[in-house]
Amino acid sequence: MSNPPVTGPPETKSTGFFASMSSMFGSGRRESSRSTSPERLNLEGVEVINPDGGKDDAAEEATKGRFKPEERDSFFKMMKSYIGADVTSLVTLPVTIFEPMTMLQKMAELMEYSHLLDKADECEDPYMRLVYASSWAVSVYYAYQRTWKPFNPILGETYEMVNHGGITFLSEQVSHHPPMSAGHAENEHFTYDITSKLKTKFLGNSIDVYPLGRTRVTLKRDGVVLDLVPPPTKVNNLIFGRTWIESPGEMIMTNLTTGDKVVLYFQPCGWFGAGRYEVDGYVYNAKEEPEILMTGKWVESLQYQPCDLEGEPRPGSEMKEVWHVADVPEDDKFDYTYFAHKLNSFDTAPRKLLPSDSRLRPDRYALEMGDITKSGADKSRLEERQRAEKKTREAKGESFKTKWFDITEEVATTPWGDLEIYKYNGKYNQHRAAIDNSHNTDADEVDHKSIEFNPWQYPSS
């Protein structure tokens, strides 16, 4: 029997260890009979998929969802002209489909289970190190299944987080067109650096999201550098039907220091939910031989077990759990985890919070408080000011200058295109050190909510 392939799903057996895995890009990825035809809805460009149903359930599914019929039809008419386009920054959307969080905060959500990276750093076994690190990368997908859209950051907007696992986290919106963010986090065990850029394709009632970004984790003890390539994501039933999210395809984490890697396969959803949430794969050594198999559900838990060269569990070994989802609030309006609520809390904010911080956005805060009207008005006002600031810069012949991240000459190649890389410049460490070393205690008494949101004016370095 040949080794399990590195570039495709493990070989399927009728009695094998793994369930059947479908190809992400093949024409059979989604059965056509699962979808409504345009004629059945009398709408062009509409595909409705019931994740819990079969071939006859799509038409009924189309009548469900968060929109009232008149809102749904109006929204589709507005969006119809964008079918086939990248709508990352082209469309102004109503706040009724938003969650009270920005994309910069969403980036920080990957830190919820950061203790797995701590374990990876402490681990001497190079393959178990990848088990811990890749489980950390999978863990965020429980949060990513939320169907609400986060706010697009204003150019120059930031987000800071402390008081979690000894981590200092900072992200900054470094470009508006195209939208790009950069992030940096570190504690005693690891550093995390990301340049994030999304590419989308609107398909009528769904949208494909391609993570055109680069994520690097450096484990401090041995200086090991890990590179992460996540799978693309598909948001189904965006307008008609109940919105749901899947990320069919492969996640690859590579140890750039040794050549070892993990390849995990997120299965697409089949009829009646078959395969939904399931993820399976292997840790491979530098010779592309399997060392450890991994399996589980990204909404529940992940397990691992040593395997032989054919990918089968080693005799005498046992399956062990490496990660499971933490308890979550019941009936939360936005399906937030406890950690997601911490991201909006000022309890995770440092002293002298930057006035550009996402927590201070009036539209985000108004939505959190349930004031849809104020949130919409504040969102429009911020977007108008952003356009005005751009015109002012152009009139002066100036360009926007990032504060905490510098653009480099490096261009990374990703599965979905080339990406210019931003690098953390270290100024934030100096900024925080100056605050921590100051004897001014007044900062501790400031009500953060009284600070006016201002992403266009930074404190001096």
C-alpha cells in the first residue's frame, strides 16, 4: 500500500479509518440536485442550499432566513449587478447584517486557544509540536462559523489586546483599497505575524472568500518558524435561506525550519449534513511520510494518534484529544463565545488605549447596545470622513503612512495571488514601555468610553 498523499485527501476505504473525503475543486463538490434552480425561484443567479436537507428541500429553505421577504428581494436587486465580482470593498451594506466587531478584532479571535502554541513551544517532539500548532489554527473555525459580517476597519484603525495568556496583540488597518490588515502578537513562547487580505467572488446567493494573506508563527525556544495556509471559505444562502458557512479544502501548516508539515482536510457538507464540520489529515515528516493522524470536528474537538507509513494507527497506540471547544453562552444574540465578548470588553484593553481602537468605534458600540439607527448613521459618518480624509491627503500630495507596521519589498506567493508583506516595526513595544514606565496614574482612571474614536491622529512615537 502506498503512503497517504501529501497533496490530496487520504485514500478512502470502505472500512478505513477516515470517512470519505471529497475534492474541493472538482465538479462533484456539491450535488446540483441540492440546489434550487433559478426557474423555481424565478430569480436569476440564485442557489439555495439546505445544509440539513436533501434534493427536495432547497425551495422551502429559500423562504427562510434573517430577512423579511421585501428586504430580501430589495437586497438581491441591489446586489445582483455584482455577481461574479470581488465585493470586498465595493458595496456599502446595511448594519442589520453586521456583528458588533471589526475585522481587526476578528483577527485577534485566533488567540483564544493560544495555550496550544505555548504547548507547541514547550514540546520537544517535532511532530507533536505540529499537532498542537495546527490544532490552534483549526480552533478558530468554531468562531468563524458566525454568519454576521464584521465591520470593515477604517484606514488607520487599530485594535489592542492584553490580559490573555500573557499576550500582547496589536492589529492595524494598513490599506483601504484594497482592504488590508496587519497583526502582531507575542508572549514568552511565540510571536505571531500576519498580513491579511481577502479576495471574494459574489455568486448571487453565496460568496467565496479567499484568504489572500500570510500567517507566520515563530516558536521562541528553538526559533522554529511555522507557515499557515488556510482553506477558502464559502458563505451559503447569503440572501435567500438561512445563512451558513463552510470551509471545504485543505489547511497546510509547514515547519519552514525542518520541512515537516501538517495537511488537514475540511470536508464539504453533503446531503443531510454528511461530512459537515469534519476535518482529517496527517502530520508528515520532511520525507513526506505520515507520522501522526489527526481527526475530529472543528465545532467540537480534535484527536490524534501515531500512525505507520501507510497512515494506519500504530498497534498499541490510542487516540488522544488535543483540543475541544470551551463552554459557550446559551442563546447569545450574535453567537459569541465568552472570548468574543472579552474582545469587546475594556478589561482586555491596555492603559492609555489608542484612540484608533475598534472598541471606540461609535457604530460598532451602538450596534452592541442594540441601537440599529444610530449604528447606521455613525457608520455612514465614519465612511464619509474617511473619504474626506483621502481627498485632503491627495490635495496635499500626501500618502497615508502606517504607524506600527511597515511595508516591505517582499512579495509572497499564495494559492490565490501575490501579496505584499507588512512587517511589525517594534514601535508599539516602545510606546507601551514608555507608558508602563511612566508614573502618571491618571491613565488608570480614564473612562475608555469617553475617548473619541480617531484613527487619523496617533500619539507621538
